[in-house]
Amino acid sequence: MTEYTVLGKRLPRVDAQDKATGRAMYSGDISLPNMLYGKVLRSPYAHAKIRKLDVSKAKALKGVMAVITAEDVPEQKEKSSPKSPRLAREKVLYAGQPIAAVAAINLDIAVEAVSLIEVDYEELPPVMDAFEAMKPDAVLIFPDVYTNLQVLGQTGKTAAPSNITWQVEIGSGDIEAGFKGAYVVLENIFHTQAVHQGYLEPRSALAAVDPRRKVTIWTDSHGAFGVRDVCADFLNIPISHIKVMPVEVGGSFGAKQFHPLAPIAALLALKTGRPVKIVMTREEDFVATSPAPASIITLKMGVDKEGNITAAAVSVVCDIGAFNRQVGDSLGSTIQELSLYRIPNLSIKVFNVITNKAPTGPYRAPNAADAAFAVESQMDLLARALQMDPIDFRLKNAVAEGDRVITNPPFSRIGFTEALLKMKDYLNRRDKPEGKNRGTGIACGLWPAFGGACSAQVNVTPDGSVTLLIGSLDLTGTRTSLAQIVAEEFGIAFDLVTVVTGDTDAAPYSEVSAGSKITRQMGIAVRRACQDAKDQLARQAAPLLKVEPTDFSFTHGNVQVNGMPEKSVSLSTLVRNSIGRFGSGPITGRGSVGVHPTAPIFVVQMADVEVDKETGKVKILSYAAAQDVGFAINPSLIEGQIQGAVAQGIGRTLMEEYVFQNGIMQNPNLLDYRIPTAADLPFIDTMLIEVGSGIEPFGARAVGEPPMIPTLAAVANAIHSATGVRLKELPMTPEAVLKTIQAE
Amino acid sequence: MTEYTVLGKRLPRVDAQDKATGRAMYSGDISLPNMLYGKVLRSPYAHAKIRKLDVSKAKALKGVMAVITAEDVPEQKEKSSPKSPRLAREKVLYAGQPIAAVAAINLDIAVEAVSLIEVDYEELPPVMDAFEAMKPDAVLIFPDVYTNLQVLGQTGKTAAPSNITWQVEIGSGDIEAGFKGAYVVLENIFHTQAVHQGYLEPRSALAAVDPRRKVTIWTDSHGAFGVRDVCADFLNIPISHIKVMPVEVGGSFGAKQFHPLAPIAALLALKTGRPVKIVMTREEDFVATSPAPASIITLKMGVDKEGNITAAAVSVVCDIGAFNRQVGDSLGSTIQELSLYRIPNLSIKVFNVITNKAPTGPYRAPNAADAAFAVESQMDLLARALQMDPIDFRLKNAVAEGDRVITNPPFSRIGFTEALLKMKDYLNRRDKPEGKNRGTGIACGLWPAFGGACSAQVNVTPDGSVTLLIGSLDLTGTRTSLAQIVAEEFGIAFDLVTVVTGDTDAAPYSEVSAGSKITRQMGIAVRRACQDAKDQLARQAAPLLKVEPTDFSFTHGNVQVNGMPEKSVSLSTLVRNSIGRFGSGPITGRGSVGVHPTAPIFVVQMADVEVDKETGKVKILSYAAAQDVGFAINPSLIEGQIQGAVAQGIGRTLMEEYVFQNGIMQNPNLLDYRIPTAADLPFIDTMLIEVGSGIEPFGARAVGEPPMIPTLAAVANAIHSATGVRLKELPMTPEAVLKTIQAE
């Protein structure tokens, strides 16, 4: 095993002090001279025709500098980005949809102006239930949308329009034979709910325009280059006419890949020539952003007497909301979670269905927690039916290196069995939850992680420190892990590395900070940039120390001849020479990476719960999460990711949901839409397993999304263990639990 | 001659609109939340002992957050930077020297606090005249400074302390024989005056401290990395603990290489933990910055009957002010101006003398205008004595390729003769100034220009545009000329290039924007960065177009097979591919340059004047400047530089001066210290001569400093032509002209 000096260490986040002291700057914190305040008029109806839209009174109000409607949005050259807002033109399709926007000299006037916009609506029946929406006689949300069909290799469109935008069916083996050969076959329907991603910072955007009509944008996105592309598309201007500034992001968990405000703020800024800031209220943020979708998953699985899975057939109905723009992949995630196990005969059907709800967006391992809720609940039921230990049942069916599922490539080196065994050992060692109405559940998850092009630049400074310039935003501590990589590469102290997040003009391109990719993908680009600079330093050191440029190590701030600590020269000296009278110029390095291969991640989690049978309230007594992280570049940061993901999973399991009445959300605030607080959460124990992926950087695997996947099922399985009843719908509120107990 | 698409074009400055609309941000424009206001206590005496310094009353004033004196300045590891302020400890050495500084919640309180600081001074006689200061019985400013001697190859120190800090003597040939063989020998003493560099923006600095004690600085310097080094030295912290932000610079002309405020603001920010801003008043800026030095130049020259110069002996006394820290080079500049001509026998003596005036600093071609004033006035007098045409006399003696002077290398390809002939032609063609008291003068100048390490990074954007990231600040239009180089390299439109000036953390190292170096030195780094990126683009294009990566041209936004316009692929496509699924990652390029060789620049200028013999007032009727620019990357920007330099030269010639009484400046304001306005200036005609230097980039020579050099002498020669009297002292105010006329 390689000995590292800085990698693998529990170093504090470089942004910790700024965040703890309130000094970190978010887009909403920024104000510019002469700034206007924007406000968006949103539909109060889930489904309605707009008979008339009259903005004249709003425009006439003193202090109003601009009012825009769909008429003011330039025509896009190509199909407009699904990540930009759609100002309603003839119809509104969900309550919260933007219709118009105002820029005024202060927020009070902007709010008043919005209230002066006259809209004459003709209400239409809202389509709120995905099952209902699929029916041939359902109200059609779009009269001209036909189902995109991909059934067993055949592609086509339906003859009649439909609310089903996409219908796909794939399979392998012989599904009928698979079930025929089974000893136990179980079929269950699981319901997951739409949830808000639960970020703390409401959506916010500030746009300014310079005299040459170049637009500068500060917004809460985690992909500055994506904001640039979406705004350029919305405004129909070249991307080089937009600059997106780096600011801290107050949570996203996938949601902020959509940009409901930045393009509107930019258009208002272009119309007025003045900076325009728009910040959503919490209520707007609930109704007008992009929640994770609800799904209805019908899963049939069979096992033989020995506990081998013989077949699985799943049908997923995913309620994607008002537009065909979901970013998560209900098909891919369903395949993933079924890929936890060797299943010789498989059938997967997925239906994406539009309804009159806010268009949905990605949420930390999009759709995977939904699929795992079904698969891992079902696995628990099958183990019970076979009277097998749930871990042993999974161990028996667990995939291993070389196995392959449908379209996926064969698994490379993976740590699933190791994680299951680690959890088994943990369960055996710990104090079991004794007593009435207490129980334990386990569940697993699998995530492929994704790649993305990234680039990095390093500058070696005359004092031997190094600065790293990147364009990726930091959600999870990536500045810290990348600083560790730089420090390790140059053999310098961690605090001699400064990581700079540049704007989209200054920094090289980087894909959005999503898909758990930055430490891994950017990490490769960073290593290449370091190597580029190190090669130059070694070429300068070689004549000084009279050895070949390949004979060096970088350690303790020096370039040192391998095996000869007494023969060395400091980075500082080399850099000072380089910019001195006879030097060849400043030492900088660049590194880029394309969409680099990724390694799958396996997680196993367990929950101990206690259920109050009087009230239905579930208390999580303890929780543990095992994860194959490949190599832990910073164990503390990874543990934080795991603990945060489990906390979010517990929220989705026990409390969070959108409550609608006639298409209108009834609980758009943090009192009525409860997310877990510290009081709701147990200590979340973590176990990091390091089965090196064999892939750069350093064999590290993705960490941010995978621990989100199994929590729903782990808690459901624990409730079953505690009470004997099976919850198949989310959230498992006290009311729902009580109702299920009473129904048995 | 190479055909260029973007180079050589008169493109508008990229910062023109920002500057014209007032949108450009200067350090004084920036305010931060919680910011304090700093004020400096300055000595009212030119020379005094400090018997007692008591800040207790200032500290006790409500709203005062910190008071610092020399006691609070950390001890520097090495000899402190001559570019940082020196808080007086036991003595004050010039009126305006900082003694203490205050940070308070508003400026009024800061000013009051400064007035509450009690200083008990013991006045000493100020040493204000350099000739007096050289005398053995002069008052000694430092009791422990001895003269650094470098006399004809011998080095040493004087036995007794002295106000002369440096005495140097060099020569070539046989000076006595040279004068003996002369037909005419003239000796004259020329006096140049100290002048303010005349920048519009008073000195300003803002410093902030983050929770990790990292200091961020916004200041009016043109060398961000230099500010970093000077502040780190002053504060005795590593340079990586300082970040200097790029802001626009409201003129410098050399002065702002010194940092009288930034280190003080940084120390106050560290003491208080809050941002601290200090902006000088105009009066402070006159008394407490670093004017160009005054010199007394005694020049003896001989010529033979044919007009060949036989010998020159010069003695320069340079009044460098209160510290031994002058950045300009009185010796080097004197050598330069004598290097205009073949002089077989040469003797040069230089004395740097300290006085109780503000320490001097560089001013556009430091010391060269002073030397040229003497040399070119003397050349005019010699031509008159020989009854030769002043241009023919210069043509006869002008240096050419291969000539060498003392320590300098032989001249490379130069355009001096071309410039003289161009001016001769101009003088013949134009309408001569007829009438009484009118006359014409010409003068020449030579400047070597300087190199400096620089680095650049380019990013090629998915729309085929390019961004350039540099760390050098733009005083003269360098963002524009560098953007032209990038556009030419990539074969894209000028407005598809964005130039970003990064802070010292984000941008690669660059030397201070001085020495007329950025377009030339950074231009090389930029070309290398472009080539790095172009090589990658060509490697990507090669398999697509089935040719070798070396077979491409970059034109019209495409990578095109040489000679086959139909075989091409757009930059946009290549970049989109590179960040796409099968790409190798974003396309970026880096380029660095060390201290690159430079090429000398020759200038010839002429003035037509009319002198009012009643009042002594000199009116410049017309002015023309010819300059060998090598290759004009942007003729408009070069013409602007020439016109600006001549305007400054006219100011120094006719009006600007520091008036002292008992060591105190009497005219520290823009009413009493007149700099020229548009009403004082003629149209300044320009002639660009392009004798390619043979040196990268594109044979371009330095342009910013050289046109500053001959103006003083050109006007003096014109006055002589108009009136028959010779002005040998600057400035040639109406009073001085009248006095000289009356004395004849």
C-alpha cells in the first residue's frame, strides 16, 4: 500500500471557518450599486388557460423599470434548454409556473407590481395522479405529445397523444420460465413520494450587464458553465457574452442544476441595463422549483428453495411533473438497483408520465432510492419467506467482479461482499435492540457514478506554495480533497495549497458538480496539472543536482534526488530562479480530463427502530452505514457525506411529502413540510471499506450520492422487524404506520 | 511581409466603454461591509528628531479601533523592501513621512484621532540642495551611510559618512585626447527638476482579513505580485497569505511601483480583524509619494570640423530624496542617451545624493528625459556652433546596427536613421512657422526597454471564443493588444477574445506592468499559450480530416487543412467534442516566458514654438513625434502613448515643479502645481516607423516610455531657435524664460 503524507488524513474543510463565521458569500448576499429587485408572477392554478394577460398597470407603477412575459423571451435558435424557466404563454401547467416578471427599484414595489398584473384564467381540471394520467380517457396536458416508445428493441411513437411521454421495456433471460421455476414469488406495489431536495438556501439569482451588453451572473448553481449555457440559450446570445461568478451554494442535492431564476434575472437586466436580483421566498421555492419525482413501482420477484433469485419483473410509473424534462433516469436507476444481485431472468418496464405538478428534477442519486425501496423491501420479504438471514440471503445473490446485468458492462473490482460481511460483523458485535416493538432492518444500494470533463491549472509560487484554479463549485468539500491531492503531489504541507474557484471567463471548463464526480474527475485533471508543473521543476532541478529529470521525488517542499535526501533543491528556489534574470518563466501546469471511466459503489445500511404502536411514531434508535469508498482521500468528509445522506433518507422515509388539494400545495413551508432536525436523528455510525477501484485518482470511488439509496428500505425493513407490518408507501408518518398496524 | 487579420488594426480598447462610462472599478471605489477608515499621521518637518510619540489620546477616542506606530511593524526577516513605507522611529527625514496610522469607524474620527497623536519634535536643519548635501561639511542625514564607490572598475566605501550614497565613474577611449582633437568644445550645466508623475488617481489601498488571517488587498498598483511581496515582507508573513485583487489603475507612470499605503492598511486590518481603507488626499499624494528625481548634469562635448563628435564628459548629480531606494537608474539612462551617437571617448560620473525630500521613484523612462535634456540641448548648441542642420549633424553621428557603447552589447537592427530621415522629410514638407519669435527644435531619444517573467493561460470555449487569463494589470491598453494576438493566433474575430486579469491566487505570475514590457513580454507568453492549445486542437482535427497535425492553419474560426479551405472543422466543434462523451477534456493552453531579450527604441521629435518676449510665455504651435516601433500591433494605442508622453514632457518642460520653503512643499495641489490641460497642448502628430526588431512578438518594440525622452530638449531647442536664448533649467516657466531673455 502506498504511503501518503496528506491523502487519507482527516483534514478540516478549507471553507469551514468561512461557513461557521457567516463570512462565506452566497448569491443572495451580494448587492450591487443601482440594483433592481425582481419578482415573478406565478400561476395560482395547476391547470388553466390564459385568456388574457395585461401588464399595463404593473408597467405604469412608479418605480417599475421592466415587466417581461413570454413575449419578451427571444426565440431560441434550437430547442430551448429544459433547465431554463418556461414563462407560460397560453396555458399554465402547474401552480407556481412563472407567467411574468417585474424589476423595480425595491422589493415592495416589485411585489405590488406583480399584484397589478391582470390574468384572466379559464380553469381546467388538474391531472394530479400518475395512474389516472396514464388512462386513455385522461385529460391531456399537451394535445400534441405522443408517447416515445422503446419496447424490447423497437422504437416508435404512439398513434394517439398521451400523458405518457416515454415508455420503455427491456429484459433478459426468460421471465416466464424464471417465475415458473421459483419456490416463492412475491409481488408488491411500492409508492414513493415527491420530495423537495431540502437545501437551505432558497433559489437566488443576480444579473448585471456591462456597457458592451455582457451579462454577469451570480446564482446558487453548482455548475457555473451550465448556467452560462442555459442563460445564453434563453437569451439567444453567444455563451461568451455571459460570465458566471463563483459563489457558495447553500445546498442543492441535484435541484440546482435547473435555473428557474438566472435567465429571468438576466433578461430583466438586459431590458433595464441595471443589475437585477431575484430571491425566492421559501413558499416559492417549494412550489416553483423541481422536486424529486414520485414513483409507483410494481415489483414481482421469485426465488428458488436455496435462496437463489430466479426472476424479477418490475414496472415503474414515474410522475415527472408538468414538462418532459426530468434529469434523473428512472430506467437506469431501476436497472442499477436490480444489478445488486444476480438475476438470470429480468423484465423492466418504465413509464414517464406528465401531471400538473412542478416539473421534477434530480435528487442525490436520482430515482435510485425509489428503486432500492422496492427492491430491498422485496428482498427482505423474500428472506422472511425463506426464513433466511437477510444478509446471508443477499450474500448468496450478491454480484461480484465479472458479473454483468443487461446493458451494463461486467463489474470491475467491487466491494459489495466486503460491505455485507462488514455489516454482518457489525450486527453481531453490537448490543441488539432488545424489547417490545423494536427491530432491525438492513438494505443495500448500488450506484454507478458519472464522469464529466474537467480541467485544472496550477501555479507554483515563489514561496513554494501552490495555487489551484478550477471552475467547479464546491458542495461537499471538494476544495479540501483537491488541495490534499495537490499537497501530496508536490510534497508540501496541506495549508500551502490555495484552491481558487474562478468565474467562467477565468477558469477552465468544468462539468457541473453533480454525479459525485468532482474529487474523482477533477482529481485526475489536478494530478495531470501537477505533473505538468512537476516536469518543469524537475527539468530545472536536473542540471543543478546533476541527475536526470526523472530521478526526483517531491517531498518536504523540495525536489529531491530519489534515495538521496541530502541532494535536493527547494521548490521556492526553483520558482524564484524561473522568474529571475536567467529563468525560463513562471512555473504553471495545466491538466484536463474527458469523461473518465467510473467504478461502481456498493453500500449496506442498517437501522434499529422502535415503533410506538399507540401513535404510530417510529424512532430510529441507531443507524449504521457501510460503504466501499475505494480509497478515502479524507475520511471525515466522506463520513459527513454518508451521515448527511442518511439524514435526508430518514426525512424522506418518515416525514417529508407534498400535500396537494385541487392541484395546490398545502404545506409550502418548513413547519408543515417537516425535514429532520438533529432531534429526529440518531448518531449515524459509518464504516468505510477501501476496495481500491483500480481507477484514478488513487482508486477512490464516488461517495456523495450512494449512501442516499438504501435508507428508505432499511427503515421499512426495521419497522417490519419491530411490528410485523410492511409499509409500502412513503412517507411512513405516524398516521400511515398506525393505519397499517390497525389494518393488519 | 506577413499578412495579418487582426494585428496592425486600429481596434478600440476593450476597456474604453467601462472607462468612458465610469463603470471601471478603482481601489478607492470599493467598500466592504464593516469597513474601517485609515488615516496616516505625517511629519510636518523635513528633518527632525522625535523626542516623544504618544498615541494614548488617539487610542482612547471613541470609534478608533487601532493606532499603529513603528513599534507595531513586525521585524522583517531580511532587509525590508525599499518599496514599502517606513514609519519614522527616532527621526523624520522628510515632510510627509508617515509616523503613525489610525483605523476608525469613519474618516472624521480617523482624522481627529491623528490630530490627537502627540509628537514632540526637535527640529534639525533640512538638507534640501543636492550640491550642498555633497559638501564634506554638510549636515548628515544618516550618520552611518558611507558612499558606495565604483570608480573605473574599483569598488569600495568612503572612510567618512556622506550624503552621497553612490558614486560611479566609467569611461572609454581617451577623454583628454578626445577634447584635444576637437574643433569646438562646449560645456554646460543643465538642471532638471523633481516632478510628480501626474497620475489622476490618488494613492489608495483597501485590506481585508479572513478568519484564517489571509489578507486580501485592493490597491492602485500596476504590479499585483509586487504588492504581494512587499506586503508579505512588511508584515513578515508568507506571500501565500496575501491575495492582491486586480483593479483598474488611474495612472502611474512608474510611481505606483512603490506602496506607501497597502502595507499600512494590511497591518491595520490584521490588528482590527476588519477591512481598512486608506485614500490619500491630493496634498498627501504630492508630499508623501515618490516623485521623479531632480538632477544637475554637467556635460562637456567636443566635435571636429567635419561635425564628428570626438568626446563627451558628463557628471550627473541625482537628488534621490530621503532614502537610498531610487528605482530609476541615473547611470544607465545617462549611458543610453549618450549612446544615440558614436562617441569614441567618453567619461561618465554619477552621484546619487540623499536630501530631506520625499524618496524619489521611477517616472516613465526613468532619468532618461533628464539625460536627453542635457545631451540633446548640447547637440543643438554644437550644430549651431558648426552651422550645421541639426538633423544632418545627428545623422552624421547616429549609431547604427553593430555599433556599441561602453558596457552595452552591439546594437541589433535599429531604426534611428530611418526616424531622422522621416523627421527631415516631415520638416521639409510642412508649413514652417514663419514670423517673429517663432522657432523649431528637434531632439532624439533612445530607450533599451526591459524584460520580465510573465505567464498566460488560455481556455478555448465551446462557442469557439477564447479567454485569456493573465496576472498583469493594464495601464496602456495591453488587454487590447494581447486580445489581438490571441485573435490572430486562433484566426477568430477580435471580439471573440475575452481578457481576464486575475488576482494573485488565480492568475499565473507576472512582473509589474512597467518598463514598456507587457505587450512584448506577455505577448510571447500569450503566443506560447495559444500554441499549446492549438497543438491540442490540431491533434484532434488530424484524425477527423485525415492529415498530419502539422498541416493546419487557424482561420475564420476553423482549423483548416493548409491550402484546402474546403477541408476544415470549427474550433467550436472540436471543443464541444473535447468535453463530450469521448473527448479528452477541455482545451486549455499555458505559456511562460523568462526575461526575454529586448530591442532598443529610437525616437525623434520636433516642436514649433512661439515665445512672448513680454511675458516669457512659451506656446507650442505644433509638435510631431517619429518613433521606430518595430511593428505596430495597434497603431491607435501607440499613437495614444506617444501623444500622452509628449503631453507629460511638455508639462515638465514648461510648468511642473515642487516649490519648497524650509523643506515644506508650498504647492501641493493641482492649482499651484500645474499639469498641462488640453488648452496647453497642440495637436501632437505621430509617425510610426516599423523597422522590425527581429525579436518576438512580431518584431514589435517597446512604445510607452521612449516618447517621454526627447520632449524637454526639443522644446528648449525650439525656444533657442525662436529667441536666441538657451534655457538650461527646468521648468521653463514664463518667469524663467523672461529672466533668461533679460539676462542676455
